[in-house]
Amino acid sequence: MQDNAGMKLFALNSNPELANKIAEGLGVELSDTTVHHFSDGEIQINIDQSVRGKDVYVIQSISDPVNENFMELMVMIDALRRASAGTINCVIPYYGYARADHKTRPREPITAKLIANFLTLAGANRVITLDLHAGQLQGFFNIPVDHLLAIYEQADYLKSKNLDKNVVVVAPDHSGVKNVRNLAELLKAPIAIVDKRDKNRIDPETTSVIGDVEGHKCIVFDDLIDTGAKMVDAAAVLKQAGATEVYGVATHPIFSGNAVEELKNSELKEVIVTDTIQIPAEKQFDKLSVVSVAPIFSKALSLIYHNQSVDSLFNKNDNI
């Protein structure tokens, strides 16, 4: 790792655990800042040291509470701009509102674009994020966006557990086929698709699987787990189709609503996520495994700080 001593690295409140790991990987201390929430919900931020002319990196996931965490980030950007920071780089491990990336009905907002506008207008110079729900979100910005991938760490974890043997990588619906094919290439495994055609819960008895899963271990792969319904239903369908074991793999553990109970009581043998979103103690369970993405961000921030290409973080496979 190169010398990153001149970097200013700040963490807000969404995921201090990940921020500390990133700082450790960079070999720097987190810079001091004070974030205060008033009783009416207003946010005050004080930067406790000079940032004049410095390259500043702010780590904040736009996760639950989404609007509060986003507003913290906006206030921080404004504070840094007024303190004459040289560059303001937003490190957003989980980009909330990413699913609102297009209109599905009349008179509907494209909120993901609105978030991009806010970040740019506030004064951000760059965004570094990971596993966007849709890659085209990068085009919503008129500033550089570094879109990192967790798939290599996820594949390494699966290989370390010998889950690349006799395995099929499964898309829980048709929209996830591209990502599933990428993971399958890394594991040298075939793919399958749960033939889910609407947004309602599915019946394992009547839903078909495209591809051969009988007698195989199955890895259901998605970018996020929100309510858990899609992952849980896919596991039930695969077991009905003859899969021996089913594992759920996703990047972002949103775990909203009754997700934890759904996952705990499902056919899934293990649920493997990353730490882009901090999982509170009450949402952790025995089947849950967490792969850290801190090394990805540490390497990326060091390369960006030294004005070097981030190409080395990616496999040269053109499909990924």
C-alpha cells in the first residue's frame, strides 16, 4: 500500500465499523468530526481540523434511516466546501434510492437521478460506490463515478468454502441473469433461472426452474436482500426441484420488514452478504455470514488519491 498520509478520511454515522476497516487498510486515522442531531431532527456538523486544499474522502452509506443518512452526507459536503477542501470524494458503499432509476408509470419521479443532482450541486467532486442496482446510474452524474464490484471477494469466499464444486449459480428472476453469469464464470459453473414473472410471492409447487439443479448445490445470487421474499421463494423452488443445498449471496443486506425471520426459517443453508450496510445486533442470525468489502475500498481510495487507474481492481474478463 502506498503512503496515504496526506489523505483526509471522514466517517459519518451510517457505517462506522466499515469506515474503521477502510482507514486501517489505508494506514490512516479517521479525521475528527462532530455530528449532532437536534431534538427536531436537524443536523449540525463541525469539522474539527483544517481541510484546506486537502483531498477529502467521506464514507457514508445511504441506508436505513435513508433520508437521515443522506442529509448527513449533504450537510458534510457543504461544510467541506465552505472549509475550502481541495476535492470532496463521496464514498457511498450502498447507494440508496438506486431502484428508482426509471419511470414505471406516469407522474413518477426518478429519485436516483435526483440524489445524483443533489450530491453534485452540494459540491461533490467524485463518487465511489459499489454494486449499483443498475449500472446506468453512473450516467446520472456529470462528475467521475468509480463503480466497484464485490463479486471477486464473494467468489473467493465461496471457493474457500468449497462451494465452487458441483454448484449451479441461480438468478432469482430473469432480471438478474447478467450478474449470475458473471459469478458463474468466476466459479466455472452453469447457471439456472427461477422463472418468476411478476412481483407477487410465488408457489414452489407450480413455479419452474430453467436449467438443471437436481442433485446440485445452488447459489442464489442477487445485488441486495430487502424483504428477503425473492431469495426465500427462490430457495423453496430450488429445493422442490431437487437441489441438495441452497445458499443465498447478495451484496447489500437491507433486511427490511420481516426479512430476518423469513431468512432464518427458509430453505437457505447460509446467507452470505457484505458489510456495505451495518447490520444491527437484532438483525444478525446463525445462518448469516458477512464478507468485508473494506479491502476493495481501501485499494480504490489509495489508487484514486495517487491519481492512478483503478483497472487493477477488476478482472480483465470483458463480461464483468
